[in-house]
Amino acid sequence: MSPKSHKHMHYNVALVDKLWNLKRLCEAHLKMHIPLNMVLKDEEYRAELLEKALTANDDELTKLVWDVRQMEDSIVTATHTGDEFSPKKKTRGTIKLSFIAAVACSLLLLLSGYLLRSFLPLDAGEVFVLQAITETRVKSAVKPQQQVYVPGSPVIRASKPLFRVHGSNTVGEKLTPRLVESYLMARGATDIKTEQGKAPTEKAVSAQLNGRIEFIEIHAHGSSTAFTDLLQGSAELGMSSRRIKEQERELLLGKSGDLTEPGSEHIIGLDGLAIITNTQNSISQLSIPQLVKIFSGEVTNWSELGGKDLPITLYARDENSGTWDSIKSMVLDPAKVTLALTAKRFESSTELSDLVAKDEGAIGFIGLPYVRRAKLLAISTTKTSKAILPTHFTVSTEDYPLARRLYFYLPQKNINTDAEEFVKFSATERGQSIVEDIGLVSQNIKTGQPFNNNFYPEEMRSLTARSQRLSINFRFKDGSDELDTKSISDLDRLVKYVEINSPKRVQLFGFSDSEGDKAQNVELSLRRAKVVEQHLIARGIYPLVARGMGEEAPLASSKSEEGRRMNRRVEVWIL
């Protein structure tokens, strides 16, 4: 069917499930990242994807394509019965009654959408149902819940915000406003509005709460501003798309406490730095050393990398971007190089991605939600390391070399209780569903199989023959057996997942880097698996297996600190 023939149709839950499965199977067979929000919203993109899916020559995928097309056709047919073209004479009373019935049905649909969003399982794709059913803003949905005030009592606007959250554009552009809206709704607020500030990166979310108009200030000028503003006292909560630097931590010790401690450092979600090219580019994977040469300007033609004889055009985010800061810290700084002066710089990730898709010689970097129609490359830490394609699963496990964590930093001195409650809300399943909804990677646990089984040693292959891997890796603080802040939060998520999926049992497999003696590495990896096992036992979960695989199945080269950190992990499988 034509992409435009169902332009105004509304999706039902069954169709959303079909599209979720379409995304999953296409990613597996076509080896490409597919943003679900585009599958749901972009008619042309979905039509193109359905055509590509048929080229995979997979029976399950082909059947799914026809199922989706039939469901689309049936929805359009049900929407346009032909009755609307029959002239009918209506009385005023009939018109008035129809209008009231339409309003009542609309309100019922909106309220049902919010109930679905709160209670449906989060790992089946239904977290997108509300977005798919209606584009109505939060403020529209809560208008029927207006609080009743004493007649004549003025509604006073607060003179200062409940709290101010400053920092990363990646976190603050879409995610934080949506989280704030949902948080205020959970507190019983009404008439929720997101208002544009003086600059495009400044917003305020306001709402009627307890008889007053309260608001929360959001300034998204870049990750570094999170820490300068916390230091200057102009923000109560920081947003960052990178971890706090040691110098920033030391400067804030006296005023805010140690921001690397679990009570202060909160991982709100994850993102993958996507390396994109034009779809006609024959190259499908690059190593980080090759990226260094490309973005520093040392390599200027694709033929030097095995591609066409075509000049390379560099596309990069602007200086204030957390995305730029991440690729600078993960790719350029370790090699002590700078971005080539010829690179074209952009404030908008969407604009950058669309221009790369049109430029045959282009290469650029963006956050995973902005891949759109560009070609996504698999990345390895070295030429000999495993090249990994960024997907929601490989970013969630942090197997992908350019995965990054997104942070909220909450001071532990002079703490703002509203900001503290907001951070707690953001870590809940409801909060994490919003992370997923806008195209970032949530911490809600999923199952997957990112690598072929021959990637793992024989002992592990036999133990996991009927198992599925979960989308979390446990990692540790540098130089210790103490779990890092994300892993501490993941323990509780894993316990809840196992309780819901009982009687399935957990299997833990520890891995080490390849530095030092091989036998000692096996012992180290086993010790890490046992640390996680003891934490789970303390919470009433008894793992079926806890084994150490040593330096087997490396994700990266152990010659760099970042590579060693990636390899030191405990994978979680479920049987």
C-alpha cells in the first residue's frame, strides 16, 4: 500500500507488537539499527523497511511483512467505511449528542493510553503504545483532572523553580523535559506545559501543583556546564553524557560531596555513538585507530581504507555538544589528536544525519536515535578486535566500544528533595520506558543473542546451549572487586526480572583482560562472578552457575585501559 494511504490511521496494540517484531528481525537479518520511533511514525521509512525486509528471503520475516500490510489495510478500511460520503440530514440535537459522545470517547482513549503505559510489560514493545496511539501532549491528557479551587482564589506562580537541572544537550533536549512532565503528572499536577526559554536549549516545564503554578528549569548547554553550574550554585541537578572528570569531582567535593558515590551518580540511560556514512559506501566496519586517522584528517580518501576513490567529507557536532565531548574523549584524546579543521560542524544531530545520507563521501558521528536514513558502521577497538554493530542490546550491555552512559549528578550536601525524588522517579520502570520511548537505551532488562555462540569457549557454549543472554553486564570500580554505580542499580533490576520470570535460573560468567598470567586471570574472572553471586544470594536469588572464563571472548584489545575495562565483566544468562 502507498505510504500516504494510511497517513491518519491510529495504531492498535497488536500492530505495535508486529512492528516491534519487524524491527527486531530486520536488525538480526539486515544487520542494521532500526529506530522504532521512525518505524511507528515515519510512513515512508516504514514502507522502505518493509521492502528491504522482503529481500532477506526469510520465511518468518516475509510472513511478518504481509501481516503488517494486512493489518494496515484493515485499519484503513475500518477507518473509511464509505458512510462519510453518504449525505445525511442531521438535527441540532443529533449533532450536539455526537459531539459529546466524541469528546467522551477521546477522554477515555487518552486515559486508557496512560494506564497502558504504566502497567503493560516493558520488554515487549508496548512502552511505545501511547506514542503510537496519539501525538497528544501530556498537558492535553491531564486537563480533565483539573483541581477544584475556591472561587475567587488566585493561582499564584512560584517565584523560583522547584529545582534547576543544567547540563548535557543529549539528555536535556528531549529526555529530561519528558521525564519532568511525567514526574509532575505522577505527583498529581495538572495543566502541564513545556515552555521555550530565551535560547533554543533552555526550557521550563510548568504545572498547577497544590494550588500554585510550579516550574522546573532545564538548561541544556553541554555536559561541562552541569559541573560549573553545580559549583556556582545555579543548578540543583546536573545532566551529563559523560562521567564526571577527576578535576571536576575534586572542585565539587567541598560544596556537593563526592559525586562519584552511588547516592550522587545516577545512570539514567545509555546511548551509542553511531558512526554513519552514506548508504552507497562499501565499507561496513572501521576500527577506532582508523576513526582517529579519518577525523584528524590523516586519511582523506576512502580508497586508503579499501573503499572507492572518493574524498572523505567530515561531519561533526558542535563544541558544546555532549556527543562531541564523548567522541573527543573516547577517540581523539587518547590518540592525542584534534578534529580536522575541514570538518563541518552542526548543532543539530538530525540535520547532520540527513546531510551524511545525501553525501556519498561523508562520515559523521551522532547519537543512536538519530541514524535515520544513513548507513550505520560496526566498530572495533583495533583492527584485530571484534567489530560490533551498535544496537539497543549491544549498547545496553556496553559491549559496543562507543557506548556511553547518560548521567544525573545529585549533590549530597544541601540536597534538594524535589530533585532527589525526580531522580528516583527517573530510575523506575515508568521513567525508563520514557528513555526507550525517545530512542535512547533504557536499563529495563531484555533478552538477546548479539554474537554467534562460537565467540565463547566450549565450556560456556555447552552451559548456555538453551539459555538467553540478558542485556546487562556487571562491571566494577577500577582496581577493585566493588561493583560500580550502574551495577548496584542493576542488581535490583535483575532480582525483579528473575522474580517475574520464575522459575528461570540465572547463570553468571566472569571475564578478565589478558594482562598477566592466564591461570590468574581465570581466578580473577571467577572471583568477579562470585561477587555478583553473593550480592544476588543476599537478595534471595540463587544463581545456577557462577564460572570464570578468564581472558576468553575478548570484546576489545587489552593493550589500552578502556579495552581492559570492557573485557573485565560478568555476563548474565538465564535458563
